[in-house]
Amino acid sequence: MTTTESAINTRVHDLIERQIAEGKQLGVQVAAYHKGRRVVDTWAGTMGPKDDREVGPDSLFLSFSTTKGVAAMALHILADKGQIDYDAPVTKYWPEFGQKGKDRITVAQAMSHQSGLHAVRKPHSIDFVEDFDGYCEWLAAQEPAWEPGTATGYHAMTYAWIVGGIVRGATGRHIKDVIREEIAGPLGIADEMYVGIPDGIEERLTSLQSAPVAQGAAAAFQIPADHDFFKAMPVESDFTFNDMRLRKACVPSANGHFTARALAKMYAVAANGGEIDGVRLMSKERIPLMQRVMTEEVDRVLMMPMGKGIGFFLGGDRGPLRNVQGPRSTALGHSGAGGSTAFADPEMGLSVAVTLNKMQGTLQGEGPTFEICEFIREELGITR
């Protein structure tokens, strides 16, 4: 199904239909903007493993860490308004955060997974996850696992309360309200971008298929039980991401519900000098600041070198590891566990988003998602 009539859109639709026929996908949406114009907007498949309804353009997909990019965009918009300084200590906005040696951690370091706060609260309970304020208080009282700034380790879940605490301290507003008021509302996508779903839209929710990614990764890579990977992403918890309680919580690291067209439009702002369709979210001068490289070290949680910016993961291949965002280190965005992704490549004027519900054994958009993104680049003549 498609609403964007173009040769590239038809070919992308054919690709995702083929992936579904081959068993690689269940339900999927793909959207892309190029030089300010939406060139791909297509969807196919079914709503879930036990839900044979067809995916539509407004179906909502839980997109795991792709949510981090939306939260990062909110923070950058606030920075563009002069409300947040990347190089200021977090304690300027959130004084309680300075406990146990964390007083000199900057916003930029915290947002690039360098604060040593990757370990989740134990037990990994839905009661804790739902308590946004309580989790912020708990995190502020934690001792970092390493001297901040000397290493990086993916804050898979705890990123939610780091960015949420900074935004609340700087503005007095909850981050879910900032996302809605500064991004979703102005762009006309308020009913397609949620971090914590409201009542009344349950029929639009897709459901996920497959075992937790952490279990698959453990089997594939024989990760020891005491590794930082499992401190950040525990296998044992009292909830799943299909649970309605989890879906309704605000976890801006992991439980955003989006359409692909909403994500692609948001990133089109970064790919198009700060505005899209006549709506400006930030100054053109903000884009290079969003591309700032904070670290390219091996990540202690993910066990691979990662280019990290302030809240975003960055493009650029790392040896044989090809990046779903493409070869340019100036690309910025975030993928989610299982295969969702959304990013901007400002040099090429490109934004792409893929949402899906058949979880892949991937953390960074490898597999079918990479195939889709690479196909779009090739169709547009954007060479590696």
C-alpha cells in the first residue's frame, strides 16, 4: 500500500513485500524524505503474530531505542532556544544528579553514554519503570561504574531518565510534553508520535513477534552473565514490551510508538537545514552542533566501536561493520533493538525511517532494515 506515487516508492514497496514473503518481516512501514520532499511512504504486512489485520499508514510501532533519537531531538531544540548548554554540568539543571562523583558530568557526556550509569534498577520491574520521578531520583543517587568521561557504555534503559531529568530541570516540563509541543505538534504528527501512549488508540498498536533481543544476543555471542550488556539490558524482568502498562509509561529510551512517516518527517528537519514543509524547529546553525562527535571508542555494553554524538548515534562504517545510516559520519539518528531505525544524512538531504514488528537479532538495524535503507540510497543515486 502506498500514497506517494513515484518509481522509487513502488520499488521500495515491492522490496518490503518480498521481505514479508520470505519471512523476514511481518508488518513494516518505510518513509523517506529527500531534499525536503517525501519520496517514500509505504507499508505492508500484518499488525502482529496473532493479529491478521493489515498494517496501515497510521499503525503505531513500538520502536525501542529509536525513541532515543526523538528524545535527543527535543533536547537539541531546547538547546537552540538557549535553554540547555551542552557543555554545562548536568547539575546546572538537576542539582541532585551530582551525588557520588557525578558533579562534573556535562550534558554532552551524559547524552553520549559516558556517565557510567548504564545499569538498571533491580529488580527490573514495571513498577519502577512506570515511576518516572522515582527512577530519576534513584538514578541521581547512583555511583558511576567508571570515572565519567573515561569510557562509554550504552545506557540502554537509563538514558530515559537522564534525558528526562535534564529536560525537566532546564524547563520545568515533562519530556513527553516537550516532544509533543516542540516536535509532534508543530510538524502535524501529534497522533503518530508518542512516548507513553494515551487511552483511546489501542486499536492502532501493532504487536511484536520474537524472543527478547538480549536472549538472542547471549546465545549468539556467548556473553557471560555478569557482563555490562546484561546490566544495561537484563533478560529477567516482570514485564514485556507488549504489555499495556509498559506501553503507557513514559520511557524515552525505549518505548516510543511511532509511524515511519512521523519519524522520517522529524529527521527531515535535520536533513533540510532545520525546517520542513514551512515549519522551522531549529536554526540552520544548530545542525553542525548536532553532528558533534563525542566518542568513537568501543562501547563497553555493545562490545563494538560506536560513533556517538549528543544523544544520537552517528553514521560511518567501522571496518567491516556497515552502518545503516550510511558511510558519512555526519549522519545522525538512532536504531532500535529488533531492527527499527530513523536517521538524517544532512550532507545528502536524506531522512529515512523503518518501523517493524518482527524482531530481528539485531541492535543497530542490520539485516532487512539495512537492505531497505541501502536500497533507498542506491535508488536516489546516493553512493557510498
